[in-house]
Amino acid sequence: MKNATGLIGSGMAAALVGGVVLITATVAPAAASSPTLGPSGYGVVKLGMSAKQATATGAIVRNRNGEGGCTTWDLKADPNKLDGADLLISPKRGVAVIFSPKGAKTPQGIRLGSTAKQLYAAYPKFKKTVHGYLLAAVPGNSKAYYSFAVERGKVTEMSLALKNQDCVDA
């Protein structure tokens, strides 16, 4: 069928109703963007949420007990397969550490697999820990830091954590 300007495009339909041509269009859903880790959390799970608040989001499921009283949890939609835990919840601090699932990126575009050059361009100031992790400030959240592991010039691990978290050694 043709409209006044030419052919009806794909995803469009036309119908003659009472002498008037009605044109409808279907719009394809926008492509899902990569999930973002930071500055305040990952999706609906935010740093500092109590275990009760975090579970009320419906986005996490209990994994097992962690060390030092902190509990380990998995993201339902995006479980981290590296070590079986996606986040740590402290009884004192709430959601304390969120480990990056595959496909997540920071607001500055860093993701697992980013090059060291990209990482240093996005976060030029680091503190290197005794364990070899690179800690960087989180733009937009002075109460948190990013932790990155780099092996063979690529980011292999990254997490978002509260500065006062009590679950892991930085």
C-alpha cells in the first residue's frame, strides 16, 4: 500500500477507516546498553543497602557465607562465574563490594578486557595495593573506590566498593 509520499516502510501498516487512511508504525525496542558498574552501585543494587533492602529489589540471591561476617550473593540476571560471588554484604555497612559481571562497564567505559592504556586514560590516579590491585577514585561518589586487576595488559577483575567496607582486604 502507498501513502501520499510513497511506499509504506517496513514495520508500518495502513488501513482505510471511514475514508481516512490510518498509518501505524511499530518501533523496534532500543538495543540494551551495557550495564553500568558505578558510581553508586549496579542496576537497582546500591552500595550501602542493607541485606534486607538489597534482597527486596529481587535482583540478588544468597550464595553462601563469606569471611568476617560478610555474606556473599549472586546477581540473578548476571551471575559472576569467576568465583561464585557477585557481591558482599556486611552486617555493619550493607552492600560493601560489587564484583563486575561480564559485560558491565564503568561510566568511563572500562570493562573486563579493557586495555591497561584505556584504564590509565580513564583513571589516571591509582593507589597500588600490596596485593597488586589498582584502586581508583569513583567519579561522582567520594565514598567508594574501584579496584582493578590487570594481567598481560588487560583488565581481568574489577569491583566497586565502599571505602569503609569491612569484607575484604584491598
